[in-house]
Amino acid sequence: MRVFLCEKPSQGKDIARVLGAGQRGNGCYSGAGVVVTWCIGHLVEAVPPEGYGEQYKRWAIEQLPILPSVGVSSPRRRPQRSSRSCNSSSPRRASW
């Protein structure tokens, strides 16, 4: 089974239509071997400055600009309910 996780319901609806996942569920669309679900809003967010190092937990103007070599992001703490409700009704549970 392939699971497609979208950022918003309208995007999920469009992708489900293209993939032939026409069965509407609680927070998802499903079809032959495909589930399309979504969260509402951003799934990840940029980490605060201290995520790049303890020295940035309390920074001073002299340390600016902070230019990391690699951007770091983390999952949002509270994604909306859509993906969880689809997960609970899906025949195969995913690990979220």
C-alpha cells in the first residue's frame, strides 16, 4: 500500500483523483493499494536558533547573521486530526 500525505485537503482531493482513489473515508481517500490523506497546515517547521547549537540559545547582535551550512527542520508538535483519523480506519496501520 502506498500512502500519500498532503499538506491540505484540496491537494489531497486532486492527488486522489489523479491516482484513482475515489473512496472517501474519514480524513482520507483510498483506492486499489493507495491511500491519500492530509494534515491541515505545515507538517514541519524550522528549528529555533538553539537547534543549531547551544551557543545560539542566548545570542547577541554580534553573532548575526546565523548562517548554518545545512537547514534543520522538525515535525510540528500538533498536526491536525486528518491523518490520525485515516490511520485508525485504514486496514493497514502506518507508523506516524
